[in-house]
Amino acid sequence: IAKVVDFRNMPAFPGRKINSHKGMMGKLLCIGGNEQYGGAIRLTAEAALRTGTGLVKVFCHEASRQTVNNTRPEIMVETRTEQLQQTLGWSDAIVIGPGLGQDSWSIKVLEAALSHCLEQHKHLVIDADALNLIAEHQRLVIPQNLAIITPHSGEAARLLKVTATEVESDRYKAATRLTQTFKTVSVLKGPGTLITSQGNTWVCENGNPGMATGGMGDVLSGVLGALLSKGISNRLSALYGVCLHSHAADIAAQENGEIGLLASDLFPYIRKLVNTEKTDA
Amino acid sequence: IAKVVDFRNMPAFPGRKINSHKGMMGKLLCIGGNEQYGGAIRLTAEAALRTGTGLVKVFCHEASRQTVNNTRPEIMVETRTEQLQQTLGWSDAIVIGPGLGQDSWSIKVLEAALSHCLEQHKHLVIDADALNLIAEHQRLVIPQNLAIITPHSGEAARLLKVTATEVESDRYKAATRLTQTFKTVSVLKGPGTLITSQGNTWVCENGNPGMATGGMGDVLSGVLGALLSKGISNRLSALYGVCLHSHAADIAAQENGEIGLLASDLFPYIRKLVNTEKTDA
Amino acid sequence: IAKVVDFRNMPAFPGRKINSHKGMMGKLLCIGGNEQYGGAIRLTAEAALRTGTGLVKVFCHEASRQTVNNTRPEIMVETRTEQLQQTLGWSDAIVIGPGLGQDSWSIKVLEAALSHCLEQHKHLVIDADALNLIAEHQRLVIPQNLAIITPHSGEAARLLKVTATEVESDRYKAATRLTQTFKTVSVLKGPGTLITSQGNTWVCENGNPGMATGGMGDVLSGVLGALLSKGISNRLSALYGVCLHSHAADIAAQENGEIGLLASDLFPYIRKLVNTEKTDA
Amino acid sequence: IAKVVDFRNMPAFPGRKINSHKGMMGKLLCIGGNEQYGGAIRLTAEAALRTGTGLVKVFCHEASRQTVNNTRPEIMVETRTEQLQQTLGWSDAIVIGPGLGQDSWSIKVLEAALSHCLEQHKHLVIDADALNLIAEHQRLVIPQNLAIITPHSGEAARLLKVTATEVESDRYKAATRLTQTFKTVSVLKGPGTLITSQGNTWVCENGNPGMATGGMGDVLSGVLGALLSKGISNRLSALYGVCLHSHAADIAAQENGEIGLLASDLFPYIRKLVNTEKTDA
């Protein structure tokens, strides 16, 4: 029942306007990178930059600052919790989760971000440990009609209070239930990633087994966040972003092989694809 | 009324003399990179190196040292405030502002730099938070006839005590007023960057919407500082540097696309352009 | 008596299955990188990623975290000793030794890893200082039939309580004795690396003098660990991994020269070789 | 009276022997990188690796460890002063000076290195601040017939107790006096670098104004140290190394331009040149 989507049949990326300046190209806040986990949010942030967000700021633990910033000086970094509210306010959209961890810092930051998005009607991507925390803590609530959630099977199972095997046995059903339960656009990652919004399910035709490597999900959440930050709808961001990410991986694998493909290998291909001229479908 | 300038019609970059040594190629001091903001001055410093300054030193907060130095060991770094006077004295020209922040460290360092330039008749580029601080604190005064200032619309508005909308509604007038008020060469950044010196206004024909991304201004200030450090006049540095920076972005965008272009992507193109042989115009 | 093995005559690398996800592609734990020695385990970890392990985690000293993580965000890092047991439990296979050092931290970590592998029947690669510690401390025992050990001549001599000259004078005998004494697969590194398992000895025909440079052994241990993490047998991992590593160095040397070849130069060639289609031999 | 030397007329680099291992390819210790000055010794170390030393260790200040190690994990790093004697003992040759600074740590380390080389008849390169300290402190004595010194004009002037202008006015005489006074091979850097040994002076024909940029001298000292570590004589190391370094810069400048050439841009060209087959002259 899922409709097939393929990047090669999708419309071109909306080009930049001539009188653009960096603030108009989107301001994305990426939240994660707790102590010991700086690498994940580093990947998210560069993915967003390469997808074309004008400004990307990372809110992370001070211990992760250098991992995030040293090899990519274009990423802005904020680590002071007393600046969190102001930093949330600065953003056009938010990604939360990659490397967030599950300690008290994580919960505090996640709670603040969820509240902020609810109050400000701001769109956000919720990924990784943010989903695990939400599954576990009742007071952490996904703001309705504002979020894209991006669980893999295990995270989906925790959100739905079922087993991962149950999710795997009927992925279509699991994805649909996620959207219905949480009033979100849901991206259920895996071979044949499913995207669901109210009443619709798509399956992404792009992608390859080489994507089964650490950090690939972090890159996806950055791509999605970048699209949200430009004011693109959750549904279109999810459809376009999932296919873009997977198709970039396909080209990277074709050029240098599926095995040993790393998440950051996708960056040049993402940039290439968002700049491809296409006839609007 | 603004004259059009285009890198492709400008004279060639002045070549190096055969008996040059590194001290003769210019010594540029880049000041900024407060705690949490190391990336900006990192971009400025490499831009200056790629534009051909012989020696580039960064004065930054100790917390930013590794962000500045770890991936570009050719940059010298000084973080000790007790060495600030000596470091100022070492330089042929100064860039101040990228990642400077607005705390007490920022003010102290900016005040010292402005005094030093005034006393020594040293040329400088003033950018970003340095402009914001000057707009706010009366005792921080731009030394007359020595500076290039590089505001975007918001910073220009703060300096002129008007709104950003007013600046945007007549950019030509705003740029002219900046030069008249502060006795500077002014670079009003944006689509169609304006350069003004006493009695003259130019508009840069180079550039593209892909430049609306974080760090592009930091790169520009490094290019301008490099030119100043070689003894080139403020007016010519501003004209040549703005067009060089924008034309480098044009080539980078032509080769790999406007969207997802990052500030540091410009470095190889800057180097390429300063080495291009041209018939002197 | 040693059989000759050559990468060019070996079967193709087992491809990824279509319905793979990252946990199924192998989870490898790389242990080492004590204070002052972060570089070694950094090399091991990326080698494993480029050989195709789905997830690579490094357990190292906190002082080495940034050296391991900052230029390769795909590597997960854990530095908290209270998390060691859980981290051991997470893994499918283990590499221990590169940059491990020989202090109390080293011994404690090594002892825990050896016990864990013995209890869990988990396969592991033992390299470098882990071998030196085992040679010196009676209570550190290699778990039988689970390990690949990768000594150079000096480390082999310490394990066998003979001199390095004795090892060098009959490398075949030394390799055989290592396997018999410790019930391992043994890789005796050097020009003409020997691989021995119970009753068999092979000599690797690939390789070149350019490999005599720091970090080459760290890369080898990562390659071997990656193969183990995918459930490939110790014997086949050793044969395939040693030849893969040496052949990658041969191609790297052919392209850019033997002299000045560095260990990390091998990464793209490793990836290339594991993706090469071959007729199964 | 100086003989002209040119890399293009020099014999080929001595190739590696088939039965080499990394310890036989030379062990070079690079000493420098005081607090605030990590970049310089980082450049020296990679230059040595790319010239073909088997093992390179840096002894530096703890504050510089990450700058040295994070982007080049093949470099070993030692920062503990209590390990200095052992580290000196490990080496086949030493480079001292790049980023050494002039504080008490600098003096202590330099004194130890000079004593060690004198006692062990070990060859060394003395550069940068090590030369400044020797010029200033009588008890710091260059061990006779063991060192290559690599001053620029200012450092030469300090060593000879004359002005830089006097050095510049007769560079040939200054170079000769350095060799006579200190019983060294002397490399007087500048346009037309001079190499002198007892009774002989050469002028290097290679090189270009693009080399007048920060860090070029640090790279040269690494090249020279690498050659010493392989047992090549001081005189031949100086002749071959100076020309190799300058010719690498010439090729780099031809390919991408003199202006904006950075010191680390030379690494691939150095590797290329040491691997070039030539008919022995």
C-alpha cells in the first residue's frame, strides 16, 4: 500500500533567491553531543550545512565542543546551559537527538527543546536518544504536528511499547502507528525506509546495504533539519530528505564501493544532488 | 551613482619580489575567537594565508586555541593577554572582530587594538562583533582614515543608529554615511556589496546567493587584512578584496553548486585567483 | 614448508546482505590509546571502519579522546572505566593493544578484556603492548582458540622468552611455537609476514619496504578485528586480513611511492580492495 | 665561489632495503612545540615522515600535544619531562628548535638535548629558537661536528654577534663564519640558501618567493632530520635536503601558484621527489 518514492523522480531542490542573505537561508539548531558522544552531532551539523542551511549552530556538552568544531569551523557551537533558551529562540528549526545520551543533562535539554517548539510552533526532527528518552519518560511529549521522528526498529519498538521483532514483522504497520500515536511525520529507518504522514505511506527506493554503518542516521537528521529550516513542510522534507540521503549513498557506493562507506563520505554527494538541475515534476 | 567593479576587469595581484622573505610578505594579526567562537577567526586566518600574507598570527581566547590551530599548523596563535601589546606591535596590519564576542575580554582587547592602530597609524579591518561593540560603547572609537569596516545591514544599522530596514531601503546612502561618519573605507555586505571611500561608491558585480552561509564574512575580513598587511591602500584593498572574495565564490559555485557551499570551500579558489596572470588594467 | 598466500589469488570479500543493518555488520571494540598514545588506536579504528565493520567503538584514556574522535566522528569513544564491562559486552569482537601502554590502567583494562573474551567465547586480536604485558605478567593469559596475536620479532621474542635474534634466525619456527604455546592464530609481522594456525603456516607474498613506518601494525590489527567482528574465522581473518593490508600498501606504493608512505594512506586502498569483485577461488 | 647545487642534478634518494623494518628506517626525535607554539613542530614531524623516516616522535609541551597529534596520528608524542632522557636515548637523530620558545622549559630541554648528542655522538638539526637560545646563553654549546644549523639572517646575526644587515650584505661570509665558529654544517636560509661545510660553500638553485611564508623553515628542519636519521652524513643531508625542500616548493608553486602557498602544501611533493627514480650522478 506504500507508494514508492525515488530521488530521481523528485522535483528539483528549491534554488536560492538572488537577494538572499545567510539568515534567510535558514537557521538550524542541532542539539546533542553529550560528554563522550560529540561525533554524532558533528555529522548532523555538517550534513545540514551541505544541504544548504545558511547557519548551523550546535548545542552540545562542553566536552564535545572541539570534536564538533575543530575540523569544521563553519559550525557555530554553544555549550552553556544558561544560553539554551536564547539559542532555542535563535533557531528556525531544531534537530535533537544525535549523541544526546540519557543522563540528566539530556533530559533537561530535551524538555526545554520540546517545550520551546510547542510554544513557538517550531518544526523539529527528533532522533536517536531523544526518542529513547521520550519512550521512557511520560512528561517528555512530542509536540503534535510539528515533528519528524526518525527511529530505527529498536527505537520504534520502544516508542510503541512492542518488541523490535514485532516492528520488523510489519514495518508498514509500525510506521503508521507511530504517526497516528504521536501526530508526527515518521521515518522508520532500515532497508526500504518508510515515511508516513497522516493517511499516507511511502517507501524509499534509494539506498544500499553500505548505509548500515555508524553515523548514517545522524547525517539523515541533519538533512531533514536543513529542509525544515528553509520552511519546507514536514512531509515534503521527509520525503525529499530521505531520498536525497539514500541516493547520495547510492552514488558514493557506486563510485567507491558499499563496504567501508562512512557517513561523512556522503557530504559531497549531498551537495551535488541539491544542486542538480531537474525539470520540476 | 555607484561605479560597477568586477574582479575580471581588475589588474593582476602584485607579484612577490624575488628577494622576498616571510617578514616582508606581510605580518597580519587576526583578533577574535572568544570562548565558544573559535571557528570564525580560524576562517579569517586561513583566508589571509591563502591571499598571500607571509605570517598570520591569531590572538584569541585560550579556549579557542585548538580550534584555530589544530587543522592549520601554519597559523601562529597567542592567547595570553599579557602578550597582547607585544603582539599588536609585531603586526603590519590587524583584523579584529570575527568571533570576538561582546564580553569584558572582547572590550579590553578591542580597546587595546584601536588605541594601538591610532598611535601607530596602522591599518585595520573592523568586522562583526567589533562593530557591534563600537556601536554600543562611546569610548571605542574607530581611528580615522585607517580602517576598513565591513558591516552587514544589521551591523550598519547599529553603527548609524537606524533600523536595518532603513539601511536596506537605501544601501547606497547607508554606505556613504558610514564612510562620512567614521572616516573609513566601508564595505556594506549583502547582495551587491557596496564599497565606499571619501567621495566614491562602487558596487561589486561578483558574488552569488551561495555566499549566504556562515563564515563567509570571516573569510572576507581575512582577505582584506592580507592585502592591508602588504601595504596596499585601504581603498584598493577593499575594492580588490571584495571582488576577489566574491569571484572566488562564483567559481566555487560554478564547479560544485551554490547550495551547500561553505566558507572554507573558497580557499583554493582565492589562491588560484591571486596567482592568475592578467594584463594590468 | 610455509604455503604462499597472495591477495590476488584470494576469494572476494563476503558482500553485505540486502537486509543488513549496522548492528549486523559487526560491532568492534578497539582498546588502547592510553595517555600519550592516542594516535595508534585512532589508526586501528578507522582501518576497521574502512574494512567494513558497521560500528566501531574505541575504549581509551580520556586524554586520548580528542585524538581519536576529532577527525573521524564516525568512531564512537568511551573513556569511563566504570563503563568498561558494558562496553565489552556490547562488542562482537575486540582488538586490544595499540597504544595500550604498560601502566596500571593498561593492565586493568587488559585483564578485563581477556577475562571477558574467555567467558563469552569472544574472538579478539591481541597486539603491541598487550603482548608485552602478557609476556611479563603470568596472570594475564591469552584465551585459548579465540585470539589472533600479531607480534613483530621483538614482541614474539618476549612472548617466547628468547632473543629477537633467535626469532629472526628462524621465523618459521618462532611463528609455529607461538601458535603451539598460546593456542592462537599467530601473525609474525616483518618482511614476509607469517601466519600460523594449528598445523599450518603461510607466508604473505604481498607487501613492500614502505610498510616499515609507524602505525602500519595498528592498521593491520584494525583490519583483522573488522573481519572477526563479521563472524569470519580467526584463520581466514588472519590470512585474508594480512594479505589485504599488504596488498593495499603495495598499491599505495605503486601510485605514490614507497618512501614516505604513511599508515593512514592505506585507508582508501583497503576500501577499494574489499569492494573488488573477484571470482571466488 | 659558492658551487651551485640543484635538485634536478642530484643522485636519487637511497631506496629502502627489502628486509627493512620500521626501526631500521630511522627514528627521529623532533623537539619543540612549547605552550602556544604547537604548530611548528607539527610541520617538522610530518615533513620527516614524508621524507621517509620510519618512526617520528615529538617531544613537546603537554599543551601542544593535540595540535601535534590530532590530524596526524602516525606521529608519536611525548610530553613528560621525566621521560626526556629515555626519549633522547630512543632516537637515531634529533631536530630541536621549531616552536621551542625561550622560557625555562625551552632551556632545560635544549640543554639536555645538546648534552645527549655530545655524549652519544648523535647528529642533530638545530633551528629557530634553539639558535636564539644558544646565541644568548653561553652554557648552551653546539656539539662540534655533529650539527646542521639552519638560521635565517636574523638568527645568524645573533649567533655571530653582528647585525642582520651585516649578514645580508655578505651572506657568503656569514655562512662560512657560522661553520668555522661552531664546527657545523650551516644552512643560511633566504633567497639563494647557502650551505657550508668545512672548506665548501654551495648555493641552492631551487626555490621561489612563495616560500616566504610561515612554517617553511619548520618543514626544512624535518626534511634534514629525516635524512640524518637514516645515517646520511650532515653534509649530504644538508645539500640534498635543502634542494629537495626548495624543489618541492617549486613544483607546488608551478601547479597552484606561488602566492598563498603554505608550508604543509609541500608534503605530497616531498614524497613524490624522494620516490623519483634517477640515474645516480
